[in-house]
Amino acid sequence: MKSLCFCTLLSFVASIHAQTLHLADSLLVYSTLRTQIKHVQYPAIAKEVGLQGTVEIRFDVDERCSFINRDITRGIGGGCEEEAMRILSLAEQDFRKKLNGRCRSMKNLLFELKFKL
């Protein structure tokens, strides 16, 4: 009976550890995105017409640390969506380097980029 409880406890601890790693990977994705924000270039067309707002992109991360299934869920036009995708691509490269191309898959992450003049 004692060994059965130990195995169950060990399995429970392993499950918590896996969830913690997943959370750590998610936080690393978001911190990598935050560091890439400094590279945002306000699109000229958007600046000319005074376009402001938020672009939202939902995406997944696969086991190779690639950002896949990118979907713009809110756009404002004027080249802002393209700029947000460019920033997401920069973050993907940085994220892949930090984890040496190995990570847990994550689903339905949200990247919001606010454009304000």
C-alpha cells in the first residue's frame, strides 16, 4: 500500500512539474514579445492618416518552437497587421534561440500590439 501511494504521489508531482514548465514556456513567449516591441516601426500609411488602435494575433507554438496557425483576430489596416506579424516573426526567432528549438506545444496564445501616435 505504501509503494502505491508513493507512485501516485510521484505521478502527481510529475504532472505539476509539466504544467510549471508549460507556464514557464508561455511566460518566455510573452517576455520575448515584449523585448521585440522596441523594434516596432509605425507604418507610414497609418501615420499619414492618423490610424491608431490594437492589432490582435492568435497563434500556437509547436514542439520546434515555431509560431504556427497565426490568425489576425483584430486589425486596423494601414500596414499595422503586417508590422505586428513582423514583430511576431522576430520574437519567434529569439524564442527558438533561447530554448534551442525544443519546447512544449502551446495553443491559442494572444499577441496584442497597440499602435498609438
